Amino acid sequence: MPLDIPLIGARTALWLVAQIHLFLAAFVLGAPIFIVISEWLGLQTRDPRYERLARETMKVVAIAYSLTAVFGVLFAFVLMGPYQLLTNYLFRALYPVWALYGLFILLETVCMYLYWYTWGPLSATTVRKWMHIGIGVVLNVLGTIVMLLMNAVAGFMNTPPKAIETATLWELVNNAAWWPLNLHRFLGNITFGGFVVALFAAFMFLTSRTGEDRKFYDWMGYIGNLIGVGALMTMPLAGYVLAKELFLYDAQLATFMMADKLSGYFVMQGLLVVLLFLGANFYMWLSMQRIEGGPRFAPHMKAVFGVLLAGGVIWVVPQNFFPDLLSKAPPGVSEQALILPERFAFLGLMVAKALAVTAIIIMTFVTYLLYRRARATGRIVWGRIDPMAQYVLIFIPAVAVYLMGLMGAIRSLTRMDYHVYGALKDLTPYWYVVTLGHSSVMAAITTVSFFLLLVFVFWVGFVMGKAHE
């Protein structure tokens, strides 16, 4: 009988620590890309705001990095206890990958602290500043390699080579899901990093006591949201690429995801993505109010939101309301009542949903074009913005984190009753696919836990620090 964890069970414990670790890892891998670009922009434009943005965000990353390591260790302990069979299998199959992972984690940690603690000494001259930016570039390269190594393990669990017994190490690493997963997570990390920067700016704006600080954090929140939304618009395409590779690897995987037991997850995913785009557009419309003459563009908002809502409705409409492919209609209910009427059947097709997503992205682009138009004809008064905008900047990361947790569950549950699909059966008491309700609750718990950790990091790093200045 496999080991278990009292009260909550091994799967719940592993789910909690692994997901929080991945949230933190996504931030400490995605934010440095944003930070180094901001530092470079500060050097090129001589605008001190970029330098301050980069340095304050890096302070958050430096604190969060330790928490990432703590939850990584907890993740390893839970995995090596109740899931010894899986741990042994993965270490035997991919031992060189794990060895390289440990090496690059060490190099990344050294580089991260070197980058943070040399910020002051290497900012004295332009030559030294370029050296510091160079360290930041190396940090991002190392972080990307760490991501690639772990994606190799995750991809291997979902799409191992068909001839797994005779496969070479490179064939195990370069599995069908590896590069699509690399693309998806790289863009996701940038999105995540941008949104968390916006969250940090909103937190600081709401707790700032001076007008100058509010001006800066208003600007910082705008930049973070801009990066997050820009990367977000590429995510549907990256998701389609990943889904296509899974389908080509084994059509059963794609069917299980899109039409069987996990189909409800994608309806939920559609709703959450629509909320992200609605939040991002609402923030930009609020942002126009800080531009002199910007309110005159407000009448266009109704048309934009009308298209967003229509596209969102189409995106979340399922083909039918059966929980899986084998379910029958309940007694007294005809099967036709659980299927879309023929005249509306096209709403459940992928073509209609692709068009809906395209319309949502185009309308978001239109919002940004209108914002640029407003900026070209009026002066921005930073800090003069409805406080509601800051709560929107908190709402957007909350939805993004929740969505990230739910999509992680989809990737894991796609394996059905396997640890490694088609190669290693899950022999624990938790081999079954959980319901959407269970996954939703777990995603909510991990989201709230992650936010509490971030609030702790912001409070220790800035609120407590300013209190003693």
C-alpha cells in the first residue's frame, strides 16, 4: 500500500505545494525578463522611472526566490514519499536532466543574487551599467534553461516516445509536447510576470502616502498591465499549438480533453480568459480618464464591450451538456434537450470559437489604438485615475493565477490513470480524474495562498522598509 498523508491525502498535499511552487517559479522566471528590459530602457531613455521600476521589482523577485526554493523542497519531499514509484521512474529515465537541473538552479541562484546585490556598485558609470545588464541577460538565459529542463520532464509524462524502452535520452527529452510546452510556458511566464508587477504597483498605489509615489505606481501599473496583456494575446495561439501536438501524438488525449471528461474545464477556461480580456479593456478605458481630452473616446467603449461579451458567450457555449462521452440523459430528460438546437449548433464548433477569440483580440487591440490616439492629442496626468483601476489591476492577476492553476490541472489530468502516459500506471488511491468542482476549489485555495504570500512579500519588502526610513 503506497504511503499517504493524513487528513488531506497525498494528492491534495502534492497539488498544493507543487502549484504554489509553480506560481512562484513562473514569477521569478518571467519577471527578470521584464526587469532587464526596463533597466535597458532606463539606460537608453535616461528616464529614472524605468530604473526604479526594475529595481523595485527585482527586490520583490529576490524575496520571492527564497519562497520558491522552500516550496520546491516541500514539493520534492511530498513527491518522494507517497509517490516513490513515480520518483524512482523519473530519476532512472531522466537522471542527466535532473543533474543538469540542479547545476543550473545553482548557477541561476548565484547569478540572481549577484545581479541584485551589485545593482548599486555597477550603476556608477555607463560601462558598469552595461556589465550589470549583461549579468541580467545571463540570469534570464539560465532561468530559461531551467524552464526547458523541467518542461522536458512534464512533457515526457504526457507524451513519452512510443518506443520508450529503446528511446535515447534526447528522444525522451525532445518528446511531442516539449517545444509546444516551452512556447506556452515562456509566453505564460511573461504574462504572469507583467500582471504580478501590475498587482505590486496597485498594492503600492493604494498604500502610498505621497502624490509622487502615486504617480510612479500609476505609471508602473500601466506598464505591467501593458506587458501582461501583450503576452496574453499570444497565449490562445500557443495553446492551439500544444493541443494540436497532443492530438497528433494520440487522438485519445485530445478527445479526452476537448470532448470527454475535461471538456467542462475548457468551458471554464473560456470564461476566465474572457474575464481577463474584459478586465484589461476596462482598465484601459479607466486609464483614458487620466489623459486630457481622453473622456471624449468613452462612447466607443459600449461597442467594444458589446463585441467582447458576444465573443465571450460564443467561446463558453459547449456542443452539449453531457459530462462525458459515455453519459446518458437522466430519467425523464430527452437527450435532445442536452444538445444545442440545430440552428445554434455552429456555436459549439471550434471554427466559431476561433472567430470569437479573434474578435476579442482585435477589440483589445482597438482599445489600445484608441488609447494611443488619446495620448497623441492630450497630456497624461499620472496619478489622476479612478481608484477602481487599481482594484482592476488586482482582479486581473487573480483571474490569471486561477486560470494558470486550472490549466495546470488539465495538463496533469490528461494523462488519465497514468503517471507517465501509456508507460507507468498510477497505482495510488488517487488514480481517478477529479471533477471540475474539485479542481476549481483546489485552484481557488492555491490562488488565495499565493496572493497571501505576495502580500507578505510586498509588506516585508516595502511597507515595513518605509516605516523604518
